[in-house]
Amino acid sequence: MCRNIRTLHNFAPPATPEEIAAAALQYVRKISGTTKPSAANAAAFERAVAAVTAASAQLLDELVTSAPPKDREVEAAKARARAAVRYGNA
């Protein structure tokens, strides 16, 4: 999976439409192999981003869990700590 795509489910506050669209864009970029499609492929690229955004939003709306929502700041701090260890910046 593209490392720029973040988990969006079960966070407080919930994922915004902008976050969902950004994840969809990253996904379409990854599977298409391009960050900026040619003019001939731009319409198909945009339709794909819109479809993945809609499917992702529907999925997030329908998912259920009994776990308490995760705090975004706490999870970000954990990720920074893991990166520091991984890349030797600890």
C-alpha cells in the first residue's frame, strides 16, 4: 500500500471529506502509476478518483466497531516515535 494513505476509520474526530478524497487520489495515483495523467487520460483519472472517494466514504460510514475511537494526536506521536527509531533519529 502507498505509505501516504493513512487509516481513516475509528478516529476522533472522524475523517473529513477532504481526507477521504486525498486518500482516494493517492490510491488512484498508485494503481495508475502516474501523479499527473496526460490530457487524454485526465477525465478517466478524475472519474476514478470520484468513484474511489464515494466508495471510501460509504465504507467508512458503514463500518462498525466496539473499540473506542483513537486520538489523532496520540497516534501521530506514536508514528513519529516509530519513525525516529526506524530512521535513527531517536
